[in-house]
Amino acid sequence: MNNSSTISTKTVKETLQEAWLMRRVWWFTATARTKARFVRTLFGSFWLGLSNLFSIAALALVYGAVFKVENFNTYVVYLGVGLVIWNSIAAAIGSAPNLFEHNHAHVHNTNLNPVFYTLEEWAFQLQTFIQSFLLVVLVLSFFQNNLLTNLILYGWLPLINLFLFLYWLPLLVCLLGARYRDLYQLVPIVLQLVFLLSPILYDKKNLGGMIWTANINPLYQILSPIRESLMSGQIEWQNNLIILVFNIIFIWLSIKLLNKERRYLPFLI
């Protein structure tokens, strides 16, 4: 009874403080997962970037011909940056519905705050993204030589928004997934539809009358500022600061919901 009372009265601030105290643990376990993923491989974690580069090369050749692009170098960068960011967003959201299900033994047998599992998964997704993204940007610099400079000078705020987004949206999805198993089937379908409707393989203007779908697409609104800042060497401060505020608000709301659902999790998974 006392334990339930403690859980039900935990605030967002207390949860964040507890998460900070556990930071070395969840970061270490995420790192261990990354290392175990490529054990006995020759290139190790380089495969994260190489797999994206193979996809970018194939898609650029095919869709570059299909869309009859005038500047192939620009198109390769446009597609490559967009694709590597999209793959990370899709991986984080796609793995979210059964996150607590995968950790059900720990949830049932320990009193560890479930925020730990969400942060471990978040750290794993961040490590995967960073290793892949940096290699892709490095290779794409042969097509546009100022990408790394633009990344350092202008890409940092859009990347921070991406990192925050990769925490709160998968957290909401995994909380819903614990209650509604339909999300296991629904999320992959939605991600595929959103990908097809997002200007990743094609320019936004090609949507024509459907351009509004990109404007209301939250995944594209996170992806687009990163790509634009890297390619143009500019950043829309107002837009990115608004996104930052929304990210902070939704992180607070998602952790508040996690605290509310914590005592029910063992009965849901």
C-alpha cells in the first residue's frame, strides 16, 4: 500500500531526478546492446551507416531517373539526409509498442522505475542514429562539401529537437501499446503511409494540392529543419524554438502519464 502511494504521488520532477541518477546505468546498458548487436562482425557498428548508404545509393539511382532530377548531387544529399533521419524516427516509433512487453520480467519482479526502460531504449536509438548519421553525412560531403560545417553551425538545434522528439513520442506509443495491442499491427502501417506522404524521396512541391499533408505531418516537421539547415546553411530560429517548446511540453506530459500508468503496467503486460 505504501509502495502504491509512493508511485502514485511521484511528480515529473522527481522522475527526472531519478532518471538523472540512473543515467550511467541506462546509457551503459544501451551501449552494451549496441556492441552485442555487431559482435563477431568485421565492420562492427559501421554497418549502421553502411546499410543506409547502400539504400541511399540504390534509391538515388532509381528515383533520380524516375523524377528526372536536374542536379543529381543535390538530390543525393536531399534524399540521403532525409532517409537516414526517417529511418531513425521509424525505428524508434516502430519498436515502441512492445517496449514494456520486452521488459515484462523486470517490470514484474523489480521495483525499478519504468522510466529506466524508456531511457535505455532512447539511448540505444540515439547511439544508432549518431553512428549512422555521421557516416552518411561524411560520405555525402563528397557531393556537398559544406555539410559538416553546416551541421556544426546550424544543425545543432534541429538535432536537439529530433533527440527530444525521439523520446516523448515513442514513450506515448509504448504506453498506448501496453493497453491496446492493436498498435502492434497499426504502427507499421501508419509509418509506411506517412513515409509515402512525406517529401523524402521527392521534393515537397511535387505534392501539389496535397502539400498540406506535409505541413501537418509532425514527423516531417522534425525531419525537414535538419535537412534544410545542412543543405542551405541556414536555420529558421522561430520555427525551431517553437518546436523546442512543444517538445519540452510533451516530454513533461508523457512522463506525467508514465507516472500515472506505472502502477497498472504489471497488469497490462
